[in-house]
Amino acid sequence: MIYSAADVPVWAAAAIAFFLLFGALLALIGAIGFLRLPTFYERIHAPTLSTSWGTGGIMTASILFFSIAGGRLVAHEILIGIFITVTTPVTFMLLARAALHRDRVENHPDVPTRAELVVSTIQDRASDEKGA
């Protein structure tokens, strides 16, 4: 039997509302943290947590509503949650590493980067082998 939104039991509506508000509140906290925190490295932390946990709350509410309204388990949202849980931290980690690299190069242009050190080491070894 398929229910409409008006036919969802009160206990389920309360749980759905709780998870929706919880997820929305976490997303709001992440957005405020992104705007208010002073440095890039501090700003990158707030959206990471709010994306994972906020999406989890909204996803849980969606699973509850459509499972109850449809009369069967609807768990397609779990794939979305897995994708976000895997990709968000990796993306923010790469952004932080790129910013750290940029900061090191801008603040200390005379200090060689790791790639420059690797290239110079390879060149040194090649020249040592030719000379030997």
C-alpha cells in the first residue's frame, strides 16, 4: 500500500522531522563556519564535517519517509551517502595539500619543493654514474 505524506504515522513524521532538522542544522553550522573562520585551513574543516553528518541526517530522513510511504525498504540513498563519505574528505585533503604547497612556495621561494629535490637527486645520481 502506498501512503501519501499526510498518511505517514505521527511517530514516523516526528523521526523524519528530527533527522531533517538535524541534517539541515549541521549543514548550516558548516556554512557559517566556512564564512566565519579566519584562515583557509580552519575554514576547510567545518564543511567537511557538516557535509558528511548533514547529508547523513537528511539521507536518513529520506530513507524513513520513502520506506514508510512506499511500504518497502528504499535504500538508494545509501549509495549517495557512501559516495559523499568517500569523496568529501579526499577532496578537502587535496585542497589543503595544494594550499600548503602554495603557502610554502610563496613564503619561502628559495627552499626547493619536494619535486625539485627529487629531480635534482636523480640528476646528481645520473651525473655520478657518468663520472664513475
